[in-house]
Amino acid sequence: MTIPWHPKSVDSARSGVEVLPDGRLRCWIEHDTLRGVTPPMLDWWFRHLEGEMDFEGQRLSRYHVWHPRDHVQVSYTRRLADGSVGVGAQLHIVEVFGGNPRHRVDALSDIVRLDEQGFGHRPRWHGLRVAAMDYRFEPVAGGTRYVNSLTVGFASPWARPLNALMRRFVFDAERARAWIRHNVEEVGQFERFLPALFASEADPRP
């Protein structure tokens, strides 16, 4: 099914790409205020990525609604002992930045933080943690201030030559820009569906 949407533009946010002293590539974004979205909604969302939802008269994958073009599938490949999702759980993420097969991501990622202040997970490549995704949520007037970053490479000065190879062959500047656009679009999409979804499935108020 086609999901109608009108994504926010990259220039709706502040963003940048930098090379750290150890050679890692860091992409960062300070998003436009998420109107009507609260940190508890975001905390809940990242614990409930799987499944379907009602959206504009259709029953759809909630992951596809989050980004209709780029998202392929998501699942929790490891949950906590009680079946919930939190620190220690693991995601399997498949997505294609900009719909471009050259920018396909198929990764397992360990959740290292998940609360109302932020979300952090660590993608793996051939079993090694090669990236860090960190999100911060802050309540502000009318919504949430949402800041996040993606850092690719190994955090060691001894890994500088390897990180240089990764910047050239694994995650170059073009792919970094594609990730920024993708992220601005998916985060902006929260305003369209998350408040209603949270109210219908999570909010305990009558």
C-alpha cells in the first residue's frame, strides 16, 4: 500500500558531519521541535516498534508508517527475561536510505539506553560494534527537543587507519548525508502518528 506523507526537509534541522581525532565519522542532528510529542511517547515507541497500527484509514506496519520509503523491516531479536524491551535487548534493522540500494542497512544493534531522556543502541558488523547511535529527548514548550548522532568506527587512536578505510569504503560522506536526510524525515513523521498511537495503546488515562 502507498502511504501518503510529506516529509520535513533537511534544512528544517541543524546538522553536520565531522571526523573525530581518532578517525571516526560523526553525524549529528538537532531537529526542529517535535510538536505534540513528549519524551514518554518516544520512550514507549522504541519499546514497541513491531506490529501494525491504524493510520489514515489503513491497517499498516508501524515501522513503514515511520518512514514509508526507506524502512523495510524491524524486529527485536533479543528481549529481556520478562519479554519486555530495554537495555540489553537487541534490534534487527533493515532500511535503505533514500530508497537507494547502495545505502542499504541490515544490522543487529544492541540497546544500551532507553528511558525518557534518551535512547542508545550499538549496531554490529560481523559481530563487532562498529557504530554508536545516541538520541536525547528534552521536554520543551509545545513538544520535545530531539537531538541525535551516529558515530561510525572504532573508538581507539590505534584504529585510526581502519577508521579511514571505513570512511572510504563503508560509510562515506555521501552515505552520511543520506542518513541525515533519512533521520530528519523519520523523526519529523512522529508528529503525524505517534500522539494518536500512544493515546490508543499506551496512555492509561480514560
